[in-house]
Amino acid sequence: MKKETKYCQNYDIHLLNGEVIGASEAYDLPAEKGLVGKFGKADDNEIFEIGDAISGFAYIPKRSILFISTGDVREERC
């Protein structure tokens, strides 16, 4: 069985307290449905859930995010 290749966009979420939290999502996800699109439309009280079932989740209020930077695109095999 041939493995499917998918690509993930990495992000660094920079918080007001100096912490940086890594996140990623499918590279081909439409911008308005992705992290940056949701961040742009969210009000200050919205909570972002970042993580997965294996490594756990972080719940971050938008008002705690200073900025989001994009990183590398990485290839994954599934």
C-alpha cells in the first residue's frame, strides 16, 4: 500500500509573557479556516485550543497572543 504524503505548515504563537508555543496545520487548509484566519476574525475573549490528543492541549485567550509567525512547511507520511 502506497503511503500518502501530506504537508503541514508550522506556526510559532508568541505570547505576551514571552512564551512561544508551536502549532501546525494542514498546508492546503483554506486560509480563512486556518489558525491565522481564525485569529484575524476572533474577538479578544475567544479561546484558541492548540495541540493534539497525544501531546495535550493548550487553551490560549486571543488577548494573550502578541503575534503569530509562520515557520517551515514539513512533509509527513501517513
